Amino acid sequence: MTIVFENTWFEKPNGTFRRKGFFLDPTLKANFDNYLIKGVKSGHDGIVVVTGLEGTGKSTYTQTLAAYVSNKPQLNIDNVLFSGKDLMTAIDNAPPETPIIFDEAIMDMSSQDFSSQMQKILIKKFTLIRKKRLYIFIVIPSLFMLRKYFAIFRTRAMINCICPDGLTRGFFRFYSFSTKKKLYLRGMKEMNMGAAKCDFSGRFVDTYGFHLDAEAYEAKKDDAIKKLTEDKDSPEDKLKESFEDYKLKLKLDVEKFKSDWKEKFNEQRMKYTEQVNDAKKQMKDKVDDIKVKAITLQKSNDKKRIEDLQLEQARLMFFTYNYIETMEHQRDVSSEFTPNMLKNLLVNQNILQTNTTKIQRLIKEGKNSVEIETALRPVE
């Protein structure tokens, strides 16, 4: 027997039941602890679909699961949504690790309504929220009412609430990601819930009113249903709805553009950083090599070897400044290697006494490498 929130008093709305904590199936708890919660904390999102026929307790049980993953016995009624538009607003405003319940998702996510613009909008939105690290529970009568994107690829697991005898609530079946996929692919044609065996099954207790104010929840649900069934056949209503859909699509297109741009920028920045590090390594190797040779030649009178060393110094300077000129429009102030920094390095190591202004002037004049090397050679 696994009791959660054991230090919190819970009471039914009618006052007939009051106790500390409540039972949560231990196998389900272990799966949530080791898979769902850890996944969200490590940077993923946790989207779970909860299914069941009307009256099986799926909405109430979803509230319990949402409370558990958030480790807070009370939920925010603002995070229980009944429309796709409200869901997207909640996703945008919710801080990480917030539980969001999309209740009666059939209103906007039914796979049968292929002409609905909201389907396309929701799919586009869900492709952009991976890094939000949210717990999102989609409550819908059947897995087969979801589009393939949500049913297979975008939900981590499914919990199916059932009444075995058609009357008694409090039973569920759990389907992991792979099992849920098998069920959808094998059972979609005939909507056969027996097409794949569940991973495990269990019991849950009635927690209605524990986590949300029951009256506030029912009022919000009734209001959503009323809006759905309102007559919107007038040209003004249709125009207004079309305009709202257009604004949503436009907003998502902008979000996608920003996301793609940021990803591309990060890739380019990483490539640039690798180039910078590679150039620094090459320069360091050349500087170290010249330093060793300079020390060796300090007591030498071999003019030819000294001349070769000076030529290598000139080539090193040209290599470095050519690189800086090439990358000047992609500077990273925290890591860029400036001409003065290079000069100070070489001077401090007693390698070269050269005027950086002279080198920059030669580069701007379009001198080739031979001309620059010649100009940089010390006068004998």
C-alpha cells in the first residue's frame, strides 16, 4: 500500500470523507518516478494521454496524477484547459515542471475532424515545446481519437481508465510508449483496445474534489461546452474565428522561425568556436616552435638559420592577422585573439619586435604573403 501526501488532509466536497493522504498504485508511482519525472527534470517534456469512456473517472484521476508529479496537493484551476487556444496560452506562460491538464481534448484534438485548423495549429505548437519541461496530460475518451502524431510520437505513455463491470470505477491499464504504439497501429482500424496487451493494470481511489475546487472545475467545464455549442454561423462570427486562427498560426510561424534561427545560430557558433580553437592551437604550436628555435639560436652566428627563423616569424604574423581579418565580423569578445594580444605575447617571449600598425596597413594594402614576409624582415 503506497500512500502519497500522507501529511495533507483531504476532504470530499460533501464532507463525507476526510483523511490524510491517499493510495497511489505502487507500480504506476515507480514508473512516474523513474521515467516521467526524471525525464522532465533532465530537460524533456512529459506528455501523457489519459483515456476512458464517460464516467470512468479519467478526469479525476488525471488531477491526482498531475498533483503527484508537481508534488503539490492543490492544482491551479488556470492550468486545467478545455480548448486548444487556452492550452497554447497556458503552455506559453507556465514555468518549467508545471502540470497542465487538457481536459475533454476531444473538442480540439479529434482525428476525425481532418479539416480543423486547430489540429494543425496544435501539432505545430507541440513541435516547439520540447524544452519547456512541462507535464501535459491529454484527457480524451479513446486513443484512437487522436492523430498519429499525438497518439504515437508525442505522448510518453497512456493510462486507460475502465469500469470492468460497466459500473465500478477505480481501475486502470498502463501502456508504455512502445505498447501504446502497437495498440494504435494494430487496433486503429477496428478501434480494438484488445489489439495489444497493457504493461500492467491497477486500482485508483476516488479523489474528486481533493486537488481542485469542484464547483469551479464544473463551472469552467460547462462554460467551455457552452462556447463550443454556440451558434457561430453568422458571417461576423466566422470572420472573427478565422482571424483568431490566423493570429495563432502567425504566432506559431514566428516562434518556429525563431527556434530554427536559434538552432542554426548555435550550430554556426559551435563551428566558429571550433575554428577559433583550432587556429589558436595552430598559432600556439607555431609560437612554441619558434620560441624553441629562438632560444637555440641565441648563441648562434649562423645567419642563414637566423634568416629562416625571421621568415617563420613573418609567416606566423601573416597567418594570424589573415585569420583575424577573415573572422572580424563574427567576433566573440570573450575569446577573440586581437593583434595587440598577439604582439604582446610575441614581445613577452622575446620572439619579435614588430609594429602591429605596420602589419595591418600591409594587409589593407592587399599585399600578398611574399610581399608581407619581405616587408616584415628585419633590415640587416
